[in-house]
Amino acid sequence: MAPTADPPIAGSLDVVWNSGTSRDEPAIQVHAYTENTIILRQSKATSFEAPFLYLLFGEDRALLLDTGATADPATFPLRATVDRLIELWLAARPHDGYELVVAHSHGHGDHVAADGQFADRPATTVVAREADAVRSFFGLTEGQPERTALFDLGGRVLEIIPSPGHHPAAITVYDPSTGILLTGDTVLPGRLLVFDAAAFRATMDRLVGFAARRPVTHVLGCHVEMTRRPGRDFPIGATRQPHERGLAMTPRQLTAVRDAAAAMTGRRGVRRFDDFILYHEPRPWDLRRLLARGRLHRAWARAFHR
């Protein structure tokens, strides 16, 4: 079944995201972009990563993309939140045996931590984080990252684009019904960690080409790490981000990331741009300097040497 050719449905990003500046913010902020597209953000009170998660409804099943940075349901009640959202959605659209698929933009710990909350949930499939499992589930072809796959939620067909470079199992999800391109940690307003430079450049070429052939309304990643001042990010580990910039990026900024990565071919290090910072396979002494300044997590530093 081919993706719909209908114009994208206009949704709302008129929302002020909780950014750790209030003691009363909920563990999970919920925003309906449309009635069928829900954006969730984990509170910085439970994890400084404050990742964004996406819940997409189709007629037959829903897709939850990522499960956040905290496993404990007492502090991060993701399943309870998702169950409530599905219950509300189904109240107006009764459907016996409605399914949930839990998948991931990629396999890093701050995107898979709450998988266990869904382990015993009925009519639920949790896709493992490893690249082989992701390829097998979505029908992607190993060694052919240029080939996309279709994933039908029932009246809503998503396109799954292999996107290695930040993580071997990374995918980008395109939703033709809204025109949203969900890019995980590959493209976001913040620190772009490139662990495999050649794969990342190929991914960015692929995404820019894809966006040129499709109506892309928003490019949505999984974190906001930049301030409203061009080129300035919040300190890594910050639990408060007052005056952070918006979540959404554009196809033009997608191209800017592609061009920045291409310009660093054969080079390693860190380059700062208005809307993102490219960590392009930093050298060991760059990593030691960043660690000393508290600008890079030890887990990230280890990842560069995998």
C-alpha cells in the first residue's frame, strides 16, 4: 500500500514545553499535535535528557516511538500515560484488539529505558533496540540503507528510513498524513553526535533527498539543547533550560546539517552552528578536554571509541 497523496493535515506546535523551570511540572508533558499525533516530553525532574516521545494512532494500531530515559514507573509513568491516551482515543473509535507497537528512533539508553513497562501489556509488540531486530521488524534490507520500508498503522502508512551514523539501528520515520519527519537524535536543535562519519553523511544525503521529494512540514527530533541565542547550547546535564529554542526544525536546516557534515569530510572535531553543534568523531584529546569542562558525558566518550 502506497503512502497517501493527500495534503498533510495541519497540526499545532503552539506549546510551551516544560523545561525544568517549574517544580510543579508533570513527569510527562502531553501535547496533541493532532488528535492522532501526540508528542510527549519527559520532565527534566526525572532525567536531564528530557527526551521527546511520539505516539501515532492508526485505525488498527498505534506506534510509540521511544520510551524515554527512566525505567521506574513510579517516577516516570509512561505506560500509564500511554494507556490513558489510547483509552481516550478508543472511546470515540471502539476497536477490539487494538494493538500497540513500541519501537525506537535508535537504541541509546535515554530512548529505551522504559521498554520494560510494556513487557506484559496485551496486544503489544516491543521492538528490540538492536539493528538486526529493527531491520527484521520493519522489513528493511541489510546493507541497503537507501531502501525505505512502509509501516501501516491502518489508514496511516508511515515510511521508515534507515539512518545510521549516530547509532547503527537509527531510523527516521516520515508520516505523510502530517508531513512530519521524525529524526530521533540524527537531527535536532542541539548536539549532533556523529559516531560513524561516513554513515552519517550518507544518511543526511538520503534525508535531504527524501525531503525534496515529499511535503515535509516539520523536522522533529528527540531533544532540545539549544538556547534562543544562535550557536549557544545549554550545559550538558542541565536540569533547567529557561528560554530554550523550539523543537521544530525545517528541511532547510536539514540541508544545513548535511552541508556541515560534508564540509567536515576527513576531519574530526566539534563545529558550532546557529541551530546545532556537530560533534564529528572528535579526537581523543578533544574528548578529554570536553570531559574536563563537563561538556561531554563519559558514556558518549566511550561510544566514540566503539
